[in-house]
Amino acid sequence: VSLGSATSSTVTWNVTAAKVAYVSVSGSCTIANPTNVPSNGGFYSLKVSYTGNSTLAWGTSYKFPSGTAPSVTGTSGTVDIFTFRCDGTNMFLVGQSNDVR
């Protein structure tokens, strides 16, 4: 399910409507805390396509190994894929593929 395109803005991800989602970003974008998170959690995947040089920031419910947000490719024409495991509150990064071609 497409989350649309974002240019230097905030991306909202309704995980009940889109367990597997994608978004095109350009500029400095924030992936907001997900909405409609089911209490029993689940696995969720987000594909990010970059249409311009970009950076990503993440909402506080996203949790990363060692507390460090993942690096992103962020250059026009590239794709990163992030997979999360949710506990009903937090989204834990369990997989990341950068510069997928």
C-alpha cells in the first residue's frame, strides 16, 4: 500500500491498513509513530524510494539496535527496505536492506 510521496515532511503509516507499505521521499522526512497498531503486534515492512537526496528521522516508538537509527542510502533512484516486529507498542527493527536494486 502506498503511503504517497513526501518532500521534507512527515510520513504517517497506518499499520493496520498497510502491513507492507512503500513511500517515495525527497528531502528531510520523518516516519511518524505508526497509527492503529494492533495490541498483538506483528511484522511490518516499509520500502522507501528516494526521489531526491534525502534523510530520514523516526518517531519515538521505533526502536533500533544499540539505540541508533539505521543509516539510509538517501540518494535519488535508490531504495531501502526496513522490517519491524511490533509488540503492540513499539516497532523493533529486525531487518534492513540498503540500496536494493
